[in-house]
Amino acid sequence: PVLVVDFGAQYAQLIARRVREAGMYSEVIPHTAKAAEFAARKPVAIVLSGGPSSVYGEGVPALDTEVFDLGVPIFGICYGFQIMTTSLGGTVAKTDRREYGSTQLTVTEPGTLLAGQPETQTVWMSHGDSVTEAPDGFTVLASTAGAPIAAFENLERRFAGVQWHPEVMHSAFGQEVLRNFLYRVAGLSSDWSPASVIDEQVELIRQQVGDKKVICGLSGGVDSAVAAALVHKAVGDQLTCVFVDHGLLRQDERTQVENDYVDATGIRLVTIDASEQFLGQLAGITDPEDKRKAIGHEFIRTFESAAADLVLEARETAADGSGEEIEFLVQGTLYPDVVESGGGSGTANIKSHHNVGGLPEDLQFKLVEPLRALFKDEVRAIGRELGLPEVIVSRQPFPGPGLGIRIIGEVTKDRLDTLRKADAIVRAELTAAGLDAEIWQCPVVLLADVRSVGVQGDGRTYGHPIVLRPVSSEDAMTADWTRLPYELLATISNRITNEVEEVNRVVLDVTSKPPGTIEWE
Ligand code: XMP
């Protein structure tokens, strides 16, 4: 892999994603790893990420300098650029001049790293100190007002570095710089594509599972759908999927899973219709946390009993000598979860409890996690490559508790029907406007306990408001409200108030996160 060194400030994961987008497999490694640990992971290149602003600060993250002697190509970014400089005998000076944000860069000598790039370009900066003297053997390539040495390279050692952040969108030619490093300075060839991941994972799943049986809980979301499709490609009908319909799904979601998805994959699917039970459990509850608990508990109970039935069934046929017991459970765990929980071996168990809602001790499964090395956009690419329907692959995130936490007030069947209609209109209009890729997600919320006066047709109405909550985000940790075109908002508002009974007002949520969360509950 290309190893991306994490200096503790959230840049490493983004860089790892960009490396993958450039066509190379990447993994994140902590800066505390010794040179021998780097070597053991057989890196084809190393990227040093950004980090705290000063290499001279106290207790700032360092790097084992022997990493520079491994003979592996290295690319330093921002803080990593400065670590590279000081480790190899150059100088970084404390300056009072801070550069932050969009900055004009002048390419003085393109070399190999900046070959084919415009002489002046906009880059994203965030630094206080500056490199004032490049290490011996390095050619200086570019400068900015605050950074006399903003990029350098040493082709003999296959080392290069930049002061700016090529991984962020605001750097106009960032991805080209990264590609130039990987393919020209380091001389690598691409080893990462959806097709290669599928082949590799299918082989690994076959090795792990053998002829045993596997079970998977489908949520309707992208991750579990792609994980199950991969496992099915590997071991076919040894896999059974369970889909719990809790009655809190959006319009057509169940059909999409039961028909479109099954058609595309041929997966054996058991649907449990538990909407009545869920509604029963939700009766009288208005507090968001109580709702989540009620839905969570009921989900565990339902999945558990379905899994137990399947285990029993498999056990009976196994006893006949005609089959195998269920030994494995598929999980859609992604790489960011693995990195965030330290990547240790404890990760899988914590996740299994979190994701399928805590399976009981006596149903111990071994986990199959074919997406453990992947980022979300890669999961989508793999889903497409596997031929999954676009409605599943491009689905925006949808919370496990579903529409249950988008009805402010008690959840009832009528209210769910109202919200489902409004939500379907919003989704159809956003798709028609071609905005699906731009929007992270757009919760549609029914303020069931609020009424307002309106006039519709000939008479006075006393109905409920629908809230539109379109947000843009990279990872849902922070978000901004999406500036949807007024015309589109007008169309959505007209359609909802005309087509959905009980709703006589549509309002727009213009709050970022923080302070608001994405969902209303
Ligand atoms: P918030 O509302 O916390 O949401 O800003 C962040 C992201 O998480 C989703 N979300 C959930 N997903 N179970 C889930 O699987 C949940 O209980 C849950 N609550 C929120 C939300 O849709 C957004 O993408």
C-alpha cells in the first residue's frame, strides 16, 4: 500500500481517499510507528500528512527518522513537508507570517512534481513556520508570499514535498500534484480499481467462509447491500439475507430491496414484516431518545428471532448431513470505522453489536467484513461494478430509526403515510433537478404536534408544516444547509401542499451543523 502517516490532525483519511482516487491502494498508519513497522507493511510509497502548525512546538508529533532510509518514495504535505525538511538537514524558520486559506502560488521550476501545471495557481495553505532552506540534493519548485520554498523534489531518492494541502478541493491542481508524485516521481503503476477490489475480496471471502453458511442483515442502505452482494458473488446461496421492515421506511424502499436488489443479485432474502409490532412499541412515545430506544430494542428482538430461526433450520439440515450450520455474519464495516477505533482486533465486535443491534451470546457468529478497507465512495463504485440498481447504490444516508425520528411527536400510521408522501415528492424533485450528487442528504420532517392556519381551495385549513432539511457535507460530522434554487423550492412547496393532505405549509431549515444536527431528533 501507499502508507499515509497520521500526525493526529484529520488530514490523513482525506489524503488516503485521494490516493485511492488516484488509483493506488492506501492505508493510514500512526506517526508513532517505528521504521520496522513501516517496512513490515511493505509500502510502495509513504505520504506524510499535515498536522499541527509548528515542528518546533512542544510535544508535537514526530516521525522515526529511519523511515527516510527505507528506500521508499516519500511525499511530504504541509507539516509533513516540514518534518521532511528538518529530518533531512534543511531548515524551517519560525515566522510571524501565517498563511491561511486560498493563496497564490508561483511555480518557479516545474520539475517532475509540478510538470504540466500553470505557472501561477491557487493553493490552500495553513501554516505558520516556513521552509527557508531545502535539504541537500533537493530542487526548489515553487513559492508563495509567505513561503519562499513551497515545494521541492529529489528525483534520485524519489522524495518530494509541498507546503500546501493538495488534498483539499480549494487547491486547484491538487490531485494532479498527487498523481505526479505517485506516477512520475515515485514511478508507481496503478493497482486499485473497483474490479480489482472485487476479485480480491471474492477470493478472500471464499477462503474465510469455505462451505459454511452466512447470514446478513440488510438495512436498505448502501453498505450492507454491497457487502451482501460481494459475499453472494463469492459463495452464492450459502448466504441468506434478512430484511426487517419496521414500517418506518420511505416510499418504495421495501420494494426496491425485495425486487430490484434481489433481481440484480439473485440473493436469497427473508423479509420480516414487523411494522405492527414497531408501531405498537412506539405508541404514546414522543421523546426522541425513548423513540430510538424503542426502535432499537424491537429491531434487535426481530433480527435475533429471525436469525435464531435460520440457525435452527440450518442446524436441522446440517444434522441430516445435507447442509452446514450458519457460522458467519456479514457486516458492512467501512475503513473510517476501522481507523477511528484504532484498527485493532477488538473493532469487529464493538461494531457487530452496534450495527446489528447486539446479537445474543449464544448466537455467536464469526464476522465477514468485505468493506473493511474501503471508503464510502468506493463502496458505491463497487456496487455499480457489481451491477446493483442505482436506487440502492446512490442512496443517500438514511438513519436506522427511519421516519420514526422525522415525525416530531408521536409516531402513528397516518402520520407516517403523510410524511412518506411528502418525502417522495422531495426526493423525486431533487433527482429531477439533478442535485442528488450535490446534496449529502435531505431529511423531510413532519411537525406533527404543530398546527398552523392556512387557506386551501375555498376554506380555512388547520394543518401541519413540513420542514425541508437539505444539507451538504463530507462526512456528516459537520454540515451546511444546501442553497437549493428558489424555483425548485417553489415546485416542491407547491406539490407538497397540493398533493399531501394535512400539510398546508412548507418551511426550509437554514441551520448549519453545528449548532443543529442533521436530523431533527
Ligand atoms: P445527526 O442528526 O447526528 O446525523 O447530525 C448524522 C448522520 O447520522 C445519521 N443518523 C443515524 N444513522 N442510526 C443511523 O444509522 C441513527 O440512529 C442515526 N441518527 C442519525 C443521519 O441521518 C446523518 O446522516
